[in-house]
Amino acid sequence: MTNVKEITPVAEKAYRFDFWSKKKIFFGISIALIVIGLVFNIIFGTKFDMKFVGGAMIKYEVTGGEAEAGEVEAIINDELDRDATVLVNESITSGNQQVTVNFAGNQGISIEEQRAIGDTLTEKYADLSFEVIESSSVDPTMGARFLQKCAVTVALTFLLLLVYIAFRFSRIGGISAGVTAIIALLHDVAITYFVFVIFGMPIDDIFMAVILTILGYSLNDTIVIYDRIRENRRLTANKGELSDAMNLSLNQTMGRSILTSVTTFMALLIVFIVASIYDMSTVTTFALPMMFGIAAGAYSSLFISAPLWTMWQYRKNNSKKGSKKKALKAKPLIK
């Protein structure tokens, strides 16, 4: 005698939270955040790193005391009559202060100009010593090409993800699953980009690393949800309401998504705090937007991608029913 597994229909609503009925609220929250980000972007603009727009950089190690970024910036601007931005942090290895001077534009910095800057700073700060430990320059054309390559990389990533998801979830409408997942990922990219804008962080290679990391993290969460939807539809032989299958699947995966996101967020928060204490600007620039990206990824996986997929399926089913009705009306009657 074979054992027959009893299947509980999804339509019985064996779930606690109704994601489908509140989808407009979730969409509204995302739209509001994006609008706020656009307003900040218009007000503050986008800062691009030297790697993308070209320019020059000089890094000094300071011994004998500390210098203030504002004062150093004013001194250099007066000395070279060029706009410069100055960042001050602490070296992890030596513990000394490091002063990084960035020049935007298409003009490099010669050795004579580097020496002139060092001599001027030493003259203004008699008790301090400024030693050049790193210098580089990037041509604007090369920077533009690098930016184009990064954009192409992200575009190819989206395309490959679309193909992969469409193939893997072909049983539940592969193209619709792929497109809605990409929309959720674009939502995460937008939120992360606005974090860079709001906090005045330049768009650089760290931004690209953050984006690619978040894409992988958020996509994994979305795939788990789609996999659960596919399994629930299989268990019910594709019967019952799609919205009920979506609600059940999201309730089954919600705990995992939230716990994973909170754990990752807390780890990044600790990294950010430690990096802030020791003035590790590169680490803080990575950890801060990653925290917001992780939160955005968890939100989009639960509240954006799955409801959009369900809406797509309903629209497709309604279109098929409408086509069948038109075909029946157009079919001539045989006497």
C-alpha cells in the first residue's frame, strides 16, 4: 500500500501576514524613498572619484603632530591656485596621521609641485613633517573609459541574472520572475546610490564593489522566495489563488530573510563603528552603504519582487481569458 501525502490547499490561507493586500503600501514606501533620494541628488549632486573623472592625488604621512583638513586645503589652494579636497585619517600600521590631497581636472601634479606643496605645509606647520608616500594621476579620458566599463559590467550582470532566473523558474513564468527580480535589484541599487549622495561619498570603485555585493545578496533572497512559490504551486497542482501561494511562500521565508539580514546588518555595524574609531575611511565607505543595501535587499525581496510577479501573472492570465473570449465570439456558428 502506498503512502499518500496529504496536501493542504494554499487557499486555506495558512499564513499570518497578508502581503498581497498591503502591496500598494509597500510600493508607496519604495517610491517615497526614491523620490527623497532624487531630491537630495538634485540638491547636492553626485560626486565622482578621480578614477572616473580624472585628476591627481598626493598622500602625505604626517609626523610630529596633527594637521586639520580645512587648514591644509586652504594652504594648498593658495599655493597652487587650484581647487583641492583634503581627507585626513590615521594610518593603521604606523599610527601617524595621513593627509590625502585630491585635485580634480585634467592637469596632473609634477614633482616640483609636490615638493612645493610639501615645503609650504612644512613652513606653515613648523613642528610637523610631511612625507609623500603615494601620488598618482588619472587622465579624464581614461577615467571616462573606466566608468563606461563599470557600467557595462553592471548591465551584463543584470542580463545574465535575467537569463538565469528565467531559465530556472520557467515553470512559474520565467521571464516574469526574471524581470521582477531585476526591478527589485534596481530598487536596491537606487537606494544604495542615494546613500552615497546623501552622505557625500564619491562614486568610485568601492561603490561598484558595494553594488555587486548587494546584487548577489539580494538576488539570493529573491531566489529562495521564488523557489518556495514554485514548490507551493507544485504541491497544489497549480490550483488556488496565486496571491495565496505568494502569501504562504513569503510567510514561510520571512523569518529566514529577516534573521539573515539583521545578523549581516549587525556585523556591518560593528565593522563600521571600529573603522570610524580608527579613521579607516575606505572601510567605512564600504560598510555604511552596505548596511542600507542589505536592508533594501531584504525589503525588495519580500515586498517588491514577489508582489510584482503575482501582479504580472494575474495580468497575463486575464489577457489569455480575454483572448479566448474574443476567439469564441469571432468563431462562426455551424448550422
